[in-house]
Amino acid sequence: MATGVIISTSPIPASDLFSQTVLAIIDTVNAAKGVLIQKENFKKFSTYLEILKELLELNVDHSKSLANALQTINREIKVAKHLALECRHRNKIYILITCRKIVKLLEGSTKEIGRALSLIPLTSLDVSLDIKNQVIKLSKDMLDAVYWVTAAEDVVVKKIELGIQGRDFDRSCANQLLVHIAEAIGISPEQSELKKEFEEFKREVEDATLRKDLAEDVQMEQIITLLEKADATTSLDEKRKKYFEKRNALGRQPLEPLQSFYCPITQAVMVDPVETTSGRTFERSAIEKCFAEGNNLCPLTMVPLNTSVIRPNKTLRESIEEWRERNNIINIVSIKPRLQSSEETEMLQSLSKLQDICTERELHREWMTMEDYIPVLAGLLSAKNREIRKHALFILFMLAKDSDDNRERILKVDNALESIVRSLARQIDEGKLALQLLLELSRSNVVRDSIGSVHGCILLLVTMLSSDDIQAAKDAQQLLENLSFLDQNVIQMAKANHFKPLLQLLSSGPENVRLIMAETFSEIELTDHYKLSIVKDGALSPLLQMLSHGDLEMKKVAVKALLQLSDLPQNGLQMIKEGAVGPLFELLYRHSLSPPPLREQVAATIMHLAISTTLQEADQEQILLLESEEDIFKLFSLVSLTGPDIQRSILHTFQALCHSPNGFDIRKKLRQLSAVQVLVQLCEVDNHTIRENAVKLFHCLIEDGDKNTFLEHVGQRCIETLLRIIKTSNDVEEIAAAMGIISKLPTDPQLNQWLIDAEAVQTIFACLTDLNKNALHKRQVIENAVGALCRFTVSTNQEWQKIVAEAGLIPVLVHMLVSGTALTKQNAAISLKQFSESSVSLSKPMKKRGIFQCCLAAPETGCPVHLGICTVESSFCILQANALEPLVRMLGEPDLGPCEASLDALLTLIDDERLQSGSKVLAEANAIVPIIKLLSSPSEKLQEKSLTALERIFRLVEFKLKYGTSAQMPLVEIAQRKNSHMKSLAARVLAQLNVLGQQSSFF
């Protein structure tokens, strides 16, 4: 043996040993193929044996020197075969639990075979060098071989070890362990499968013929005890029977702890008692603290202790635990009747004690369930005392955590869910407890089905999403996610303004669910905030997909949803960007495939998109709804081919487009398409909404078009229609638009006469003096009415002017100089200017007085400008109308339009021979200084008009001396910087002021 070489002493012939070993290898490899657990390790072992078999089958010298090695190899192969058969036929749980032992045995056999191969005297054998090298390599590989348990097997073994050592291995731990066991042994985690495997394991353990040693017996009994805590291994009836047998064997009063239960250091009942080298027992944490502080003497005997040696006192710990559990059962039984007491203090004390017991161990909660605590606790949720409700909510939460059975028991209690939901709406601490209970209950499919149907539940949960309490908001979010499995719950969430689950289903749900979700969108009244957020969160893409779907119902629902979302301009622009226009127009144009209600909704959606284009920022890339003349033609052509609802939407669409960034092109193309002719006809229809929108679009088209092109379409009938609308309509916007059309019509004599004949002037007067109209749009009516009046105040037709004056409109115009918009003031000043141009010819000369008249009557005063008898209605004199002051004030207007119009009106007072009298009146009205200031106006036109006026006024020495100095600087600036005409004019005035000579080069 000392030489390390095997010497043959075997009585069996070497040739027989060779054949026996080969057969043993074949049997073992076949046995290993059926192993399920430790499969990889046996596969590795089989690989070694296959190599060995190949070597043995070579033409090797069957010398006696190999016999002893073959005997060892043969023996170990048979051991491995027996091990493989056990792994095939014994219970899977048993094989799993003993996996480390199996690995150790297999590794031992592998190494023994390798060792036997290494001791073969290869030098004395008549074999090739290659075979010798193969034997050496196989020997080394087998000596170095290492087998491993799998990660899943290792997890199970470690959990079992911890369970045996610790005291906190409860039902949930046992349930988890069984799941890990099922995963490791490759069976279904279904309760029936686990139960079957466990029962088989128990039978094997109980079979005395299979027992190997006492230590394994003890270990297996401990493992069975652990696994019996699981739901799958022990039925509820079995647990109940076991509990009540134990409970009925106890007394009614808790027992005091034995003296040995107390720690000599802390004087409290021990939890983890340990024994020191002095033989005395202490609480682990207490004695370890003594050691950490440097005290190594026994607190009782004062003998030195070995601080590195402390042993758990398992017997004492088990006794203490048994005492505790006995008292806990007695307390659980005794507390229940106290919870029905009318004394709140006693109830609160009992609930507090019960809460402590239930939080200690899951086993205690199992006992509480068996004592039927759930209905009692659920009943306390209706108590008036908030602390009672809070205790009840927490204990129910702890019970619900343990099992689906407990969750379903809570559900079965009448009004339990309703009471929990009511607590959601109470103070935040109670609401959070109710929330965590509902969250736990929602883990049961059965209970989850019922939570969302409780009135107000989902609304309260959505409200809690915005809670300042982060955990409450997080729990509410999780609970809503749990409830979102049910479509009806998702719809309720959306109605409470929580749209995330609905959007998810809209994007990825089956077609029937997507249909329901889109329909929900279309039916909910959404605020602008939520419309915007829904689109930002991705609602458009699935809705547009549905819009292009072949199913008509899908299209209908998608259009209805888009209609609601599109009335927010930001959404409308986004829809255009994402390609909604094409599918919408396709539905609108396909008369045969789209029913009228659908086309009406499509038209309304397109109208919203058009409105959205009017609100684009100037610095953004402009988004167009209609890009070609053909698009415009096709859409407008539907006005004559569709019903009133679609007509209204299309007309409104074009109104919006006319005010969009490319509105000029739209208006131009509509005029080219003879849209005016269609609109004139629509102005006469009885349907108010159609007529209103036609009038408004007509007004848009006439604003900047060639006015003369409208003459062929606007006849006397159209004029009468527009005036009738103004007189009879209750829609102020429509009135403003109709009046705007009249104001923009070409100043054709025939057209004006039709207007006069149709009492347009009286109608305008009514619009300007009626205070009952909608204030929001009244200003627009007045603005357009004053603009329309200008056509009747031209000085070339004093007959028309007289009609206007007799209607009492001149004082109204003067009033507008003060109270109107900038455009109203401008048009009022234009009309007054036109009136003033006629005053000189209409002013009556003053009669010469006789001698007796001079003596008997006061002298008659004439107009200071016109030097005759002037009145508002006879000569249209603006002085008599008290227009002078407001006109002068308008010279300082920041808006150049009213400023120029007022200057034009004032300058009528110094025309021709009225220079002397008119200048005096202007001076008295303090008008000359504002006129001088206009020399510095940014408008050259105003500068030129003020220069012309001052040139006339400064012909009068009195005014040249009084105002000339103040005019010099702006005149010099004009003379230096402006064009030649302006220079010449400024130089002429400067010459009047003697600043330049008459021969100056400026002329």
C-alpha cells in the first residue's frame, strides 16, 4: 500500500471483472437517465462512466494487476446505481430535502473511482501510450469533479434550515416554501398537486422500513411540522379541529409566567433564552450587552465566563412560547364578547390588546379567524368613535393580508365594503387605513369585482390621487390599477377624471373594448384642462386609427370623441398635424357610406379644426386645413348640397379660415368661386343659423375684395334682406355682420338709392341709439353702422345729407366722437367733415335790419365761420352741433386714422374765403397748437395736411405772430429731412415766418 500501486489479490478472474464492470456501467447509466432531480449531476457522472466503458472495451491486457482496481470501481458504480434508482423512485420532496447528501455521495463515488484509476500500474500494462494518457486524464477529472445543488434546491434547503431554527415560520412562510419546492421538483404549484406530493412524502417518512437513522427521523418530523402550516398541506377543517381541541383543553384565565421564564438581568420574560458556560440562562440581547461592555463574569454566580460560547436554551424557549400561545388563545377568546360592550373605553382597551396580538404572529390571526372575529370587526366600522373604527380597519387589514379566504369573508359581511369606503372620505389617518385595507382586499379576484361597484368608491380614490400624503396617493394609484381590470371600473374612473386606464385600453385593448372606451370619451363632459391632457397623453393616435377602420360603428364613435376633443384649439392643431383631415373629409364626401348624423358630426369637427387655425402664433410654422383651390371648392360646394346642420358647420368653417393666417388667399379664392352668389341666396333662408353664418361669411368676403365685383350679385332684394335682418334679428353678431356688408358695399348711386328707399338711414339711427343689444357685440354694430352712414353724408348729394340730418343723426355722430372706438370716431369725423363741406352753401345770409328793427329787437347772431344763420338740420354746421371740442381733442389720438379724419373735418372751417373767420374759431378752440404738433407725426400724410393748413393760417399776421415760433423747429426738421415736395411746403411756411428768404434754395 506504501508504494501506492494496486497489487492483484482478487480471486475473480480479471476477464470476468471486466465484463461485470461494463455491465454495471450500462445499468447505472440507464438508471441515471430516469433521474429528474439531480439530473445534471447524474448526467455528468454518466459521462465519466461512458468514457471509462470505452476504455474498458478496448483491447486491454486483462492482467491480474487490474483486478483490485476493477473491484473498487465496480463497487462504487453499484453504489451510484443504487443512488440513481432511489432518486428515480423515492418521493420528490424527500429527494429535494436530501439533495446535499445525494451530491456528497455521488461526489464520493466519483472520487473513489478516480482514485482507483490512479493506482493502476500503467507501466506494467501492455497498452498503448494513448490509452495510458486517457486513463490518467479520466482519473484526474474524476478526482477533481465537483457536483452542485441547483440554486432552487439551495433556496429550499436554506429556508427549511431557517424554519427549523427560528420561531417566526408561519403560514405564509410555509406557503412560500411550498411554492419554491414545486419549482425545484418541477410540479404545478396548484394546491391539489402539492397536497398529493406532501401526503406521499409523509407516508414515506412514516414507513419504518425506509428510515435510516434517528437524526434523519427527527429532521423529517420537523420538516413535516413546518409544511403542515401551509394551506395546501392541511385543510381548513383540519386546522380548525386541531385549534379547538387545543383551545377547549385550556382554562379560562391566563397563567402567570414561571420564575424560570424571567431573565435575571432584565427581569422580563425572555424571548430568546441562551445558556452561558456557568450553566445559567439569560436573555440573549441582555447577556451580549454585558459582554460588549467588558463584563465577563456571570451576573448570578460571578464566575468567569467564556464570552464566545453561548448556547440557545431550546427547551426553555419552547416552554415560554407554549405559555405565551396558551395565554394568547385565552385572550383572543375572552376579548370577543367585550367588543360588543357599550363602554367605549373598555372596547378601545380590548381592541388595542387584540391589535397587539394580531401583529405578533400570523398564527394568532389564524386563531382570530377561527373565532369568527371578522363579522364583529366589520360591524365596528359603523361605530361613532373614530378610534374604534381605526382599530377595526387595521385589524381587518392584518387579517386580509393572510389569505383570499379572509378577504372573501370580509366581503360576505353585510355592508362591510360600504363602511370601508365611507372611511375613505373621513380624516386622512382613517382614510389611509381604509385605503390600505381596500388595496389588500383587491388582491382577491372575487372581492375586486365588488369594490368598484360600491357607490362613490372610485370617485374617492381618484380624489386621493392628489393627496398631500405621498403614501396615500401611491396606494390609491395602485388600487385603481387593480380595479382597472374591469371595463366598467375604467369607465367610472374616466367619469371621475382619471383617464390613464381608459387610454391604455383605447390604445391596446381588443376592438370591442376600444369601441366602449372611445364611446365613453365622447359621452363624458370634459373640461378644457382634461381635453388637453388627454390628447397630450396619446388619445389621438388610437382614435385616428378607429377613424380609418372599416367598421362603421368604430368610425361613428371615433368621430364623436374627436368632435369633443377638437373644440380646444390646441387639440385641433394637433389633430391636423397627426393627419385627421384626410379621413374626416373622406367621410364627409362619401354620401352613400356615411349616414347624415355622422356627416354632421364630421362637419362640426372640421369646423373646430378650422377655428383652431385662427389661433396660431405668428412665429410658428403655419398649419393649413385646406391647402389647394380644389380643396376649397369641394368643401364649399357642399353648402348647396347638404342639410342645414352641415351647411352651418361649413359656413362657420370658412368664416374661421377667412380669419386664419392664410385668410387672404381663402377669401380671394372664395370670391373667384362665386361664393358671394351662393351666400346672397342663403341670406334669404328661413333657417336662422344658416342665414346668420352666411351673412357673417359674406361680411368676411366683402371686407378686402374689389367692391365693384359685388354689384352683379347685390340687388335691391339683397339690400332689403340685409336691412330686414338688421331690424328683426335677435343675434347681435348677425346684425353687426349685415351692417358691415352695407358699410363695405360700393358707393353706387343706384345702390344708395335702394338703401334710402328701404329706410336704411332710419335703421342705422335705431342701431346707434338702441341700448338693449348685447353689450359684447354692440360696439361692432355701432362701428359698422357709423361706417355705413358715410355713404349717405357725401357733400355731392345734399338730399341724402338732409335725410340723415333730419333723422337726428348728426348729434349722434358728435357723441360717437367721444364714446366710440377708434374706427367709429374716424368714420364719425368723416361724415361730419362731409356735412361741413355743405354748410357754406346751406348757411342762410343774415337779413339787413331796418331802423325800427334795430331799435326794437336784439341783434341776430350769425355763425362765426359761415357768417350766416346755421342750424344742425338746415346747414349741418359742426359748430352748431358742438362738434368742435371733440374734434380738437381727437387731434391728440394715438390712432392716426381718427386723428387725420378730425383734422380733415376741422380744415373745412378754413376753406376758401372762410380762412379769417375759421382760423379765429380754431384758435379759440385751441386747435392750432395740436395741428402744429402734427408736424412731428410719424404719418407723412398728416404732416402734409398740417403743413397745408398752417400755410393758410400763417397768412394771417395775428396767428403767425402768436404760433409761428412754436412751429419753427418741426418745420426746419421737415425742410431738412423730407422729400422735395414736403421740403418746399415747409420752406414756404418758414418763409412766411421770416425764417427763410423768399429766394431760398429750399423752394
